[in-house]
Amino acid sequence: MFERLLPHQLVGTVFDIDLASLSDMGVRGIITDLDNTLVSAGTALATPELIAWLDKVKSLGFKVVILSNNNLMRVAKFAEPLGIPFIPAARKPFNKAFKQALNLLELKAEQAVVVGDQMMTDVLGGRRMGLHTILVTPIARAEEGWGTRMNRRIEKIALSRLTKQGLWPDKGDK
């Protein structure tokens, strides 16, 4: 029942993603969540470390799009200075925004990955679209809104069941 919440990969942060491995897999695009994935929910702009990582990602030929359930003002304020396309109010895990993201990237599902901190939105939505999913450790749980806190309760149950079944991956490839 919870297998659709199972990420393909687990990493600590976006900085831990093996970009060379993704490239070898034929991945050319990264669909990434914003809050608690790239920066904490309370951080308005990209950190210097994140800017350097995004520059590296782009220099390696990857396209990037930010897909966030947060509002237009929050996502635009973050993404526009970076020149990264974005989709706010995405309503993840529903398919529509993931399809929009693939269209913006001009890629097929097998050519893109989804990076995010939530099983209920990022992983479930990505898996439903046939995308490779990478789950990162949330940056600052204390800054999460009530909706995310509710999702975390469901994730805790799913994690327990998946672990008991021996399905939960170690950090790295599943």
C-alpha cells in the first residue's frame, strides 16, 4: 500500500546528489521542491552554497524547474533572481503540475528526476508520473506549516511499515 511513497534514492541534502550518476542514467532535468529541499521554509533567497550548486548543475547540462505547493509570491521571489522557471501552487502530488514541469523542461519522464523532502507530495507525485525520485532530509522541520506536519504523520506510519517490510532504502540507490 505504501510502496508508492518509496523514493528511488535517499540523500541528506541536494548537495549529496550524485550528478554524474544521474547524467549516466540519461537524466537531463531536475524538478525540485523549494521549501525544506533547497532552503528552509523561512529562508527567502538562495544561499551562496545553493547558488554555486545550481551553477554546477546547469554547467553539467541539466535543466532545472522549481515545483512548489507554496504561493506565487514566495516561489517567484526565490526563483526569479536565479533565472529558474517555476510552478507555484502546484497541488502536488497531482499530475498536472508534474506534466507542466516536464513541458517546461522539454523532457520525457525518463529524462527527469524529482527532488523533494516529502513522501506524500514529491515522491508520490513523481512516482505517479514515472519519474525517478530523490528524497532529501528536510532542512528545518520547525518551520513547516500545518499541512506539512499532517503529511509527516502519514509519512511516519508509511516509514514504519516500509521498514518492517524491509523495503526502506539506505541512503543512496534503492
